[in-house]
Amino acid sequence: MQINKNIAISDSGFLFNPATGESYNVNATGTELLNLIKEGKSLAEIISIFTEKYDVNNSTVEKDYQDFVDIIEQFNLAEKRK
């Protein structure tokens, strides 16, 4: 999955889509996840990073990732999965 290239993500979790003029706010974890996705990290890499950093298991990270991706796709912030 890829975040649309025109989406700006600030360190504070502010997202701006210049194509639509819409803006969004995400929490610190969401910001971290968006940045990892934007860096091209795979789901396996993201799971590893989050399980090492937070007290969470693989299945929880995977479910939360999928839910988050569904939301950012819904708001046209990422390319749709095929």
C-alpha cells in the first residue's frame, strides 16, 4: 500500500490533501504508522516494529493496521488495495 504522494503529514499528526483541500488529524500512533507506510515498510516490518515498541501482539497490530488502512483508503489518502 502507498500513501498518495501529495498528502502532507506533519509531525503533530496533521494530514492535508491539497487536491481536495481536506485536512485530518491522527494521534501519535497513527502518525507513526502513516510514516512507516510512506517509507514503504511492509506489514511484517510494521508488525515487528510495533510489537517491539509497544506491549501488543502480532494479531492485534495486524487487525489495527487493516482497520487503519481501510479508513485512510476511505478518505482517499492512499491508493486502493487490489
